[in-house]
Amino acid sequence: MASESSPRPRPYWHVDAKWIAGLLLTFVLGLTLVAFSLVQVTAEKPAVDTLSMAMAVSLSGKGLDDETEIAEMRLRLAASPTGEIQPFPGLTLTIREEDFAGKTGRQARLSFFRKLAEPIYRQGGEGLAELATDAETRAAVSQGVGVASFFSLKTHLLLQRAFTILLIACAALALPLIFFSYRFGRLGSPGCVLVVASLPGAALLAFFGWAFRPPLAAPSPEAGMSERLGALAAEIVPPLAQLLARTFLYALALGLALIVLSFVGAVVFRRRRPAKDSPRVAGPPSAEHADTLNAGKP
């Protein structure tokens, strides 16, 4: 009787199918996490903030916090009969006194370069070319956007489509992984996949956020190209790494939670199972049972 109540052994090919689905899902899930992180980075606010910071660092020879260039701008504004100036010849981009009111040097620079970053994000080089006053400047700025075109609405929409496709692939691979897992492994197996897929990205981005911390002092005006590139990376990489790492950390936390739940469930199930499924020990029939048996005899 005890053998009839015991569960049938799992087919061995279930284990192979679980491993195959798990390995494929780990790879696809890693790509999905990267795609989702890039979707967040290329959203309008973080993308425009990154472009503004990049242009401000690149075009501020004395550093973002320097006040002397802002003071020179205010003197030019005071001498201007229209109360506004165009800092870049050939671009219809103006600065007024209210653009500097109550702002530090860093805040004023970022506010100004944001006026350039917004059209780049929406339309790429063509958006910046619309600010040009002549054909020569228009051709120069439309072709000079370069890497900045990655932080654009067009890239954001393409990444959204890629993320949707990868998410569907993850769901298709998660179904056989859960189906071919056993008991609380249906929680533990997805948890292990989440941990393996997210841990490298979380560790790498945390390292980048630590390694590219902003320096204590801005580079001098006589600094070389390597120092300027270092200052640019120090201003841009940490906030981007923090934003990118958020997705991987959430996935890592979810994976660890699923593993803990599967472990706790398995321990509780094992403690309760002997009391529920233990076979009855054969022994002499009770008096009541013996009377029932004897009653059936002729």
C-alpha cells in the first residue's frame, strides 16, 4: 500500500529540459536587463541631462564651477542694447540676464547647454541644425553630433522595441523552466537564473560608479586632453552607472528572494511530510477490527 501512495519518479529528460531552458533564459535575460537599462538611460530627462553635462564639461575651459566666465557674460549682457547675446556665432541661441539670476556657475552652464541638448534629443543633428543661421553652419552642426546621437528619442524608441522582443523571449523560456522544475524548484530555478544574469552587471556597474568618482578639483585650463576626458568621465559615468545598476540590483534582489522562499518552503514541507505520509506499521488487528473480520466468515 505504501508504494501506491509514493510519487512516481521524474523522467530524467525533465532535468535536461530544465537545464537547457535555464541556460538559454540566463543569456536572454541578461540581454533583456541591458536593454531595459538603456531604455531608462535614453529617456528624455536622463538623456538630456547627460548631453547637457557632456557639452558643459567639454566647452567650459575653466571648469563647471568657475564664476569668471559667468561674470564676463553678465558684463556683455549689461553692454548689450537688446539685453541678450548670442554666445555661439551662427546659432540663434540667446542668453538673457534672467538665465543667470540666482544660479551658480554650474547651474547656469547646465541650464544654457540644455537648450542645445533638447533639440539634439528630439531630432538629432537635424534639430541642432535648425538653430543655424546659414547653410555652412547648418551642415557643420548636423554632421558634428557624433556619439551624442545615441542619447536621442530615435534610439529610445528602437531600444523599447528590442526590449519588448526580448521580454517575450524571456517569457517563452521561463514557462518550460518552471514546468520542468520540481516542487519548490519552480521558485528556486527562476531565482538562480535572475541571480546569475544580474550579478555580473550589478558588480561591473558598481565598480564603474566607484572608479569614476568626481575628482576633488577641476582640471586647470592648461590641462591636457587626457585630464579633460577624465573630468568628463567623472561627471557623466557615476550617475549613468547608478541609473543602469538599479535594474540589475532589483533583479538580483528578486532572485535572492525567490531562492530563500524556495529553501524555506522545501524545509517546511520536509518537516511536515513524515507526519502526513508515513506508512502505517503492520501489527495485530484491534478487537473492533477482528470482530469485523470474523463477522464476514461463514
